[in-house]
Amino acid sequence: MRIHNKYQLALTTLIGIKYQLNIVIVGANDGKTNDPIYCFAMGRLGATNILLIEPNKLLLPYLQSNYSAHPSHQIANCAIGKEGTLTLYAVKQEVWNRFQPAYAIGWPSYRAATGITSAIKSHLEKALMDQNLDPDSAIDIINIPAKELKTLLEELKWPTPIDVLQIDAEGYDNVVIYNSNLNYTRPKLIYFESHNMSQEKSKSLKQYLSEQQYSTYKVGGDSLAIDSRINPTCISLNAIASMHTVIQSIYHVIRKLFVVIKGLIEKGEKEYT
């Protein structure tokens, strides 16, 4: 039995209601590898507008290539954050081939190394040391323009409110959300990486999202925030997410029960023989 990912289920529900989605990706990387929305967007070329925000300019050719067949995509080379300049810490290009953790088997050689680019230096240092690489010689410093999401959308004349905001910012996701002007952009779905945030930051972010009228659900090591205002679309999305949580819990209970029953049967067979 396969339990469908809550985010994918919410996306499918949302496009079934709205038929046309405006999607913003912050930290797009190459747009494809290990990206939960790529197949969804590419399978609905006429029903999705997608803005891909990626601060590392070395990734832009891969991003452009992977989305070249999408007729309504746009790429922005900047960061989302407090207006000004943001310092990012990245793995040097000459080290990319040496940073190949187990989780990245089958990925392009550049993907794992560029995927840990972060505004938090300690995050990158730990990842490099876990692969026995010296952070002092492997880290590059990148200074890039940072903008609030509202500012960027207005510059690009991007339609608002947006429907989906997906974030992968390596521990900086909370800052991205705080600078996404939720009262203005008002995404129905916010999907972000939460396992790289401290418990304190996660708690503060969840409280902030609640104050902005979002309900937050766990999706593995990530989180999904759904607009909880009283309207048919939001009610449907939250109902689907809640049902998924209940079904998932029942499924795990049944699996555990099956293991116990199987063990008892095997034990009985051994005693009988």
C-alpha cells in the first residue's frame, strides 16, 4: 500500500479547484533533481506558471535547460530575505565531485554540493566535515542581492496572490517565509524544509504561520502550511491534509499489527515442529 505524500495530494486538490496555478520556488537549484514539484509542473504545462528563484548563478544553465520545455517559466537570480545584500556559503566548484553523500546516489555530480548552499555557515561546515572535507579550503563566499518576495514579484509583474510557495533554503527557510509578505502574496500552500531548523526556530515559525492563519502539517523532514481562512478552497485543502494524516496513522498501526501477528505465527510454527 502506498501513502501519497501530503504535499502532492494538496497540489492535486488545488489544481482541481483552480485549474491554473501560480507557483514560486525559492532555492530552485537545478529545478529537477529531488524536486517535489518538477513532475507536477512539467505534466501540466498549460496549467502552471512557475517562478524559479536561485541565488547561485552557476546553477542557472541547468535550471534553464530543465525548464526549457515549460512555456510559462521565469528565472530570477537573487535571494529572498531582508532587502540588501545576503552572504551565502557554497561549496567551491572544484570540490563538487568530492562531495557525494550516500543520499545523492544517481544525482548529477553538481547537485549534492550545490544543494547545501546556505546563509548559515555552520550548516555547510557540518555537511562538509561529515564527508571528511576541510571547510576552510572547500567553502566559497557569495554575496548576492536579497529582496522581499513582494518586491521581486512587483519587479517581474508576477501575478498575485500566488498559489504555491516552495522553499529549500538549507536552514534559512524561516527567514524566507518572514520576508515573503504573506499578507500580500497569500499562497494557499507553503512547502518548506524544516529539519534543518532548530526546535526554537521551528516553534517560532509555526506560531508566526498560525498568526497569519496557516495550519502546519509535517511531511517527513519537511512541513506544509495551508491557508486556513474560511473559504471553500482552504477548507478542502485542510480537510484533505487532515484525512491524509489519519489514514497514515491507521496504516502505520496496521503495519505494526501485521508484524506482531506474523511473529506470533512464526513462533507458533516453530513450537509445533
